Amino acid sequence: MGLVSPALDVPPEAERPNKRAKLEPLTEDTSQDTSRAVSPAPGGARHLDLAERLDAEERAKYVKGAKLGSGQYADVYSAHLKTDPSQLVAIKKIKVGAEFEQWGVSLDSIREIKFLQELDHPNIIKLYSVFSTKNQNLNLVLEQLPQGDLLKLIQDTADISYTPADIKAWMLMLSRAVHFCHVNHILHRDIKPNNLLIAANGEIKLADFGLARYMADPYEPMTYNTITIWYRPPEMFFQSKFYSGKVDVWSCGAVFAELIARDVMFRAIPDTEINMINLICEKVGTPTEDNWPGVSKLPTYTVPSPPTPLKSADHWRAMFPSVGPTGVDLLMKMLSLDPRKRLSAQEVLEHDYWTAEPRPSRLEDLPRKGGGLEAMGEELTKMGGELPGNGKPTASRGRADGVARKLDFAAMAK
Amino acid sequence: MSRLAQSAFVPAVRREARPAGSDSPDEICPVCKSSRYLNPNLRFLVNPECYHKMCASCVDRIFSHGPAQCPIAGCTRTLRKPRFREQTFEDLKVEREVDIRRKVAAVFNRREDEFEDTRAYNDYLNDVEDITFNLINGIDLEDTERKFADYERAHADEIKENAELESQEQSSYRVLQKKEREQIRLRREAARREEEEDKRLVEENRREQLRRLAAGQDASVVEKDGQQVQLKRRMDRRAAEERQRQLHARDAPPTPVTNGATPFIKGLKQRKGKEAEPPVDAFDGIRYKHQYYSLQDDYTYSFLDNAKKDARILAGGYNVHEYNERALADAFAGLGVFIADEVTERAKLSHDIEVPTEMAATEAQDVKMEDPV
Ligand SMILES: Nc1ncnc2c1ncn2[C@@H]1O[C@H](COP(=O)(O)OP(=O)(O)OP(=O)(O)O)[C@@H](O)[C@H]1O
Ligand SMILES: [Mg+2]
Ligand SMILES: [Zn+2]
Ligand SMILES: [Zn+2]
């Protein structure tokens, strides 16, 4: 069983069964459009209402290209502006599914659109616009992030190595993004390495707001069955319906630990709730009334006995030596069992770790996938040369592109 | 130098690479008839006035007391000793062509970003190539040389400026970049080794603990000792690293000179000096402040009483204080909106791609994305 989206094991909830279940995409050319059966006007030209026309106009602005990836509920394509082919975007096409049948629209995509519209931050993916196609497939026009996601870097232990300064730079960008969400009263609820995409300049962008929501009013219950299980905080395993931004901070802590150890911190196999609780007890300590007052009142509080005492700072330092004592201190406080003791996003940014040595790496120094050859190509284009052997027209549009070869005699060694 | 320059123009075989000891004519000095065969140290020099080749000792003998006529029969050029140099290329014709190209390139050193478009730049390169070709092949020599000199005079300032830019780029950009790449590589390499070493230590420690546990020792003592051992090892290593670092600090590369206020032509990347980096600001200069209200620690409001004390609510991390903040933010959100400003702002926007950037609270309450529970 691989990485399972939290949603798969969501118990049927009143109006929304099978949230984010696997959905079948309708193919583009399926022409029976039941919801809007408009008979074609004479001459083939179909009468369009205002909304349809606006959609068509928006859609016509882009030229769709290759598929960039696909997820549980969407396929993502590369595209560019018709008027300016150098302006790349990503079009996330929401798959039509059961939820659509019931609601006329996918709720996850509505969440994603709603929250992305509101958030404008360098470390949060940008949503440029939205349009729908004739099957009422929703399409999100997003900024294109061509360098893959953080998970790919973490897992590529053979080719990618990174330093504590790189980890600090990535964690700082993530922490800023999460803080910004929380300042705007939004919980992300799906923070994990593969939802952290990497921009061409190396910036980290928090993406996939399909599970986000506003922070709740008092007594307003929230679902505890969210956040990908390995990144889910203990209060959710005890089925607390009243939580806060600290749930995202736990996920960030798990990402931090994963970046350092290059292995998932809480990887329960099989990934059941029980196994996750046991693993957290084993690695952090057992939640008890002593270290987490009130925890035994949470709906499904059960822990293995005998309890494991909280791990000491020495233990954490021995486990995660490379980030130094301040880094370990931050990590421990992000993975604090009791959410009230866990740092808030604000407090995370106030921690000494960021200003301690080493300085976070500069964007241009961060390692990236396939860095070697690409970096070389970049260097060569700068000098007006060619990439050896690689015959395909690369995307590198350096300044020497299309320029007759100018040989650099002035610079030749005398 | 680009790859193309290597393959198309520069002959692959350089002088040094040639096998010594042959008795071919270019191994014999045409002036004194010494041969490399008898004197392996024989060095040949040329002077770009006429490219006639002779050995170093002839150059010394003939030109040490001042300019003199070339000793090669039929050549009337006056040569000066300082201009003699070793021949770079096998073929003297190539040697001469490269010299000419170098000279032309030093004067016609316009940069791509000075041109409106690629087309214009290509045209310019073409013109320059015509001039070069004429100079090399002696076509319209007088006319071409005059044009060349005119151009040089007319654009002296720009030529100098571009030359400076070029050399700055050469030294500060390329060299620096290479150096940085290398340093990054080394750092990564070190990090990787450290990572492995850490893994090894953790593993070793774990095995040791298991062994002791198997031997029947008290679990909590074993664990505590294990951590101590591990920590100590790390400390030792850290100390050793620190010593290394201090040792190396001495021969650290000098910090690069920054380009100061040089008026850069657009399109060139300017490299920042290392010291110029400001201290890290985790908040990235963004401070989130309430403009219209100040938040109290507590509000007496019976609706909230239970939420403030119910363990089932508190233990999950729910925080009434945060709710208060949010409620106030929502209530006051409208105050920051000035419709007149918004309208002007909107009028200014070109409507190509609409990028919605409104902040949450301003219009948050229309659709509440509640979790169905
Ligand atoms: N803006 C983008 N630029 C480039 N690639 C992208 C972009 N957005 C998504 N992708 C690619 O498409 C894949 C799926 O995207 P995304 O995670 O948003 O979909 P999803 O349906 O929410 O997936 P899941 O629920 O499985 O995480 C990503 O893993 C990534 O490879
Ligand atoms: Mg995703
Ligand atoms: Zn001689
Ligand atoms: Zn001569």
C-alpha cells in the first residue's frame, strides 16, 4: 500500500461519501452533455450563454501541451499563453466524478479555488484563473512549477545530496507559507513533501489546497479524518473535532524530520490509525494526562501500555544531529504531542534556528533534480555554445538563442 | 571559449604537442640555421609585424639594442623585441588570422543587448565579419583600415566601456560562479559524508544497546548510556571539524569585489557580494498587525465560556483567543476597503489575466467551507 490520500479511509460523512475517491475522467470529446443539452443551432454554431462565452474566451487564451502529472482528482497539463508562448502555466483539470453527480461540482476543487484566490504569497502556488470546458470540467490555471516536488529530492538519495543550509532554506519557505495561511485563518490540512512544488528559481510553493478550510467557530466541529496519515497529528488520531493551526505545524515538523533523515518520520506499515498512534508513542513518547492535560477526554484516546516516557532532548539530538541543537529544539517543539505546547506557525518563525548558523542557502544554490546537465546547459547557452549530443530543442532560451555564432576572440588566452 | 571556436577555428594540434626531433625546415632557424635536433631547447618566436619565424637567441642578438630590420631576406619590416612572442598555432596563417580577429573583436565589441532585436545583432555580426575577411585577405585594405580606424575613433568611449563590462563579466561572473559551484559541491559532499557517518553511529549505537539488553542490563540505563555515547562521539567529531574549519579559514578565497555602481546595461546579471547579505528575517519583512483594533487577552461572553474550559475542546488545541482575533479581523475587514481607491485601481489593471489577490477576511463569509460531520 503506497501513499494513500487521507481521504480514502474517510468514513462516510453525512452528505459527502467517498470524498476524493478515485474518479474517472470523462474524455474531452464525450459529447452527451446532459446538464446543458442545448441543441446545435443551424449552421453548427451553438448558442452560448454569457457564462459559456466567458469560459470559452478564457480557455481560448491558452494552448495546452504535455501532461505534467496526475493526482487523485486531477490531471495537470503544461500550457502557454497563446499571445505569448514564453508565458507558461499549468492547467489542472479536475476529474469529474461521483461527487460531481451529486453536487454538480467537485467540492475539493471549489476549496482549492476559493483559498488560492485569497492567498497571494511567494511560497504559495498562484491561481491565475479558472474556466470550465463543455463537460463542465473545471480547469484551474496555475503557475507552472517545473522542478518537481520536494519528495522527489528527498527520495533521490543516489543523485541529490543537500546540506543543513538547504534544509533550513526549504523549511523557512514552508514555514512562511503556513504562517501566511494561518494569518488568513486558513488551515491547509495536507502538508507533505509531494505537495511542496519547486519553482524554476528554486522557490518552494505550497500547493494542493483541496483539503483546506477556514478555522472553525467555537463548537463548530471539523473533520478529524484529514491530512495524509503519516503527517497527521496525534489529536486527530484521538478524533478531536476541535483543533487549530497546530495540526499543520505537526505536519511541517514531520516534513522537517523527513528532510533531515531522508525517511518518513512516522511511517506506519500498514498505515492504520492504531499503528500510527503506536509509532508516535514509540518515537516521541506516549501521550498522558501528565504531558498533555485533558488528552484522556478526547473521543478515542487509547494508548499502548506501558507508556513510553517522552524522549529527551539528548535523544532527539542523537537522532537528528545534522541540524544542530537549535534545529533539534525547533523540531521537538513542532512535534510536541500536546497541541497547546506545540509551537504555532508564528512561534516557529520566531525561533532562533533561522538566524543561527548556517545561513539558509540562497535560492540559486539549492540542489535541484537533474542539476548537473541542466546547469551545464545553462552555462553553455550563456556562452553561445551548444549542449553536447543533446539534439532535442531544449526549453533553454538563453540569450544566445537564435544568434549567429559569435566567436570570442577578444577573450582568448593571449 | 565556446566549443565551436575550438572545433572550427582553432587547429587541434598546438606547438607544444608536436613531437620534437624531426629535421623538417620548421625545426631549423632560418637566420642562424641552428636546429632543434642538436639543440632541444631551441625556441622559435614570431613578430606580428611580418610573422617571420626565428629562434630566441637570434631575437636577443639582433633586437636587444633597439628596433631593427627583419633579418629574413626580402623583408623590410622594422621589428621591436618586446613584440616577439611564441607562436600559438602550427600554421602561421592561422596565427595571423587570430591576431586580426582579436584586434577586430577588441574594437567591434558591441553587446547583444545593445541591439533592438536579434536580427539587428546578426546584421552587425555580419558586417564585422566582412571587415575581418577583408583585413585577413588584404581586400580593399586601405579603405577597410581607414574605416576601421574611423570607427575606433568615433566610438572610443563605448568600446572602452564594453571592454570593461566584458572583463568584469569574465572575472567576476564566470570565475566566481565556477568557484561557487565548486564550493557548493564540496559542501554537499561533506554533508553527504556526515549524513552517512551519522547513520552509521546511530546504527552502531543501536546494536550496542541491543547487545547490552540481550545481556540482561537495565533498559533505561542502557538507553541513557547509549545517548551519552552517541552525543560524545558527535561532540568529538564537531570539535575536530571546527579545528579543520579554523585551519582552512586562513587560506579562504578572498571575498569577491562587487561591481559597485557600474552602470550596467540591462539584461546582465549582477552578482551580489557575500557581505552584502542582510541578517535573516524569518518573517521576510512582513509584519502582520491589526490596524483598527487591539486584541484583549479575554472577552466576557457567555457563548465562549464552555469553549474556554471544556477539556474536549481545549485538548485538541482549539483556541478561543484565536477565534476572538479572527472575529475582530472579520468585523473590521471592511474598514480597510476604500471603494474609490478600488475603482481607480481596477481601472488601471489591464484585464489580461485576472489575478485575484484579495485577502481572506474581506469576503470570507459568503461560502463557508465547513466540514460535513
Ligand atoms: N503547478 C504545477 N506545475 C507543474 N506540475 C504540477 C503543478 N501542479 C501539479 N503538478 C503535477 O501534477 C501532479 C498532481 O497535482 P496535484 O497534487 O495538485 O493533484 P491532486 O489530484 O491534488 O493529487 P493528490 O491528491 O494525489 O496529491 C503533481 O504531483 C505534480 O507532479
Ligand atoms: Mg497533491
Ligand atoms: Zn637563430
Ligand atoms: Zn620579416
